[in-house]
Amino acid sequence: MSNSIKAAMQNFAVSQALKYIEGNPEENIPKLMELVDKYTPEDWYSSQRNAIREAIEEKSNWYQLILRLYELAPGVRKAFFQNFLFNASLKGGAIQEEAKEKYGCNIPWAILLDPTSACNLCCTGCWAAEYGNKLNLSLEDINSIVRQGKELGTYMYIYTGGEPLVRKKDIIKLCEMHPDCEFLAFTNGTLIDEEFCHEMLRVKNFVPAISLEGFEKANDSRRGQGIYQKVQDAMARMKAHKLPFGVSTCYTNRNVEDVSSEKYFDLMIDSGALFVWFFHYMPVGNDAALELLPTPEQREEMYHRIRAFRQTKAIFSIDFQNDA
Ligand code: SF4
């Protein structure tokens, strides 16, 4: 089959699929799966596809999570589907394969970058305060990285830091410059105000992963007084605007009980988070707080609890150190 026919078929399939992500999810989710089966090779993500099919049949927690995606603002949901599922995975995957052959090296599915080392907080054990606000990537440099990445088939960009949202205006500008990419940022969440929510709704392709480290006492003991409430306010704002977001949780030997509890998972889901990314505390620098390191037993317990909640809770849980 020629490349142009293949591309035309793919475009047709995507335009059909975009119709199915609107309207009644109970009717359209099975149709969406039929379309995926028809237009993608059988061995592509076959285990994930089987798992989704099972989830639909059993109406499991994963199915509940898919239903939650249908609650997002329509334009944002469409951009997420187009950029994250189609551009970053199917279309990007094919370009990456070609680039891999051509250059003889691996091409990443996502590119991580730090727009700035600056941060408006000063959490215990974090290196950001030591670096201050001296290290910044210019808008032009970030734009160039994304342009070059897209040529190689990479459509997913993840900002870390520092606090990426101290560069709010540039972050939004980059979303506008590359509407075919999905941008995710690990953020402390304190700079997500009403105006920024409107900007996210306007550009549609930005997803925050907000740091939360348990309930108020545990969270604020490392991140600062009042930060828990600011994060709750930011999540409530995004939920009200039907914006997608997740949580990023660093676990230490002090908060591990909190963040591995059912109550914590329910809190994240009720707050509107679609995913949670767990990391264990990693000390950096000469003055790092070694006493916060989780013990081997705590890490093992965390490993099992995350996997147990994956079977029951309507939130996508990623175990950074162990899933890789
Ligand atoms: S918010 Fe993040 S980058 Fe800023 S001090 Fe805290 S841990 Fe470090």
C-alpha cells in the first residue's frame, strides 16, 4: 500500500475516532475500540488493547477512568486524543521508526526539559533553592528543541524544574506554537490561578501534574505552610473548568503511610486528578535530608499498594522507579 493511501486511511480513521470521543460514552467507547482494531496492526499495543476491551466488558475501574475522560471540556478532550494518542503514539511512532533507521539511534517518545531552575517555593531537601533563578532556557531554544523533536516523531514534551510555571507566558506561547504536541509540566500548583485556567482552556494542549505529598500536615511539613490549601484550590479550579490534570507524589519515610492509603487515592480522585505519578525521595546535594529516604521495606510496601489500587481505583497510577 502506498504511503499516501495509508496516510489517507489514517486521517479518515482519526476523523471518525474524533466523532466517537464526543457524545454518549457508553455507546461510543466500544465503537472507538472497533476502529482502533480495524486501522492498527494486530500486534500494536495488543496487551493494552485487550486490557481496555476487558475493562469495557467488565465496567471496571479502568472503564470508570475512561468515562472520566469524557467529562473533560470538549476541545481539550479532542486535543488530548489527537496529540497524545494519535500524534505522540501512532503518527509519531511511525516517524520515529524511520528516524531510528536513518540515524541508527533510539528516538524518545517524550522529551523532558527544564525551562528554568527558578522556583517560588523552598521545599526541604530540594536542590532548586541552591541553583536560584540563574538557569533558564530561552523561548527560542525550547521552540527549537520541539521543532527538532517533531522532525524525529516526538510530540510529547514534559517540563520539570525548578517550577516551570514561573515561565507561564512562555509555556502558553509554546502550546500555541505547537498545537499538535501535548505538553505536561511537573508543578507545585501554587501559580495556577483563574487566568491561567482560561489560558489552558484556550490552548487546550497543556496538562499539569501537581505536587502533593499526602494530607495537610505531611505535605506542608516539607513543602511549606499553607501549600496544601493552595494545591486544593488549584485542583478545584481546574476541576470546575473541566481541565485534565494529575498529581505528582514524592514519598519519603515520613509520608509513605499517608500516600499509600485508600483515603489518599480517594482524595485525588475526588479532587479531579486523572493520574498520579509516584516517585520516592531522591536526595541531591551536600545538604540533602538523608533522613527522609524511605526504607527498603517501605519501598516494597509502596510497590504492592500501588499495584493493588490499580485494580480498584479510577486513576492512572505510575510507579516511576519500578514501572520502568
Ligand atoms: S516546588 Fe519543586 S522545585 Fe520548588 S522547591 Fe519544591 S520540590 Fe523544589
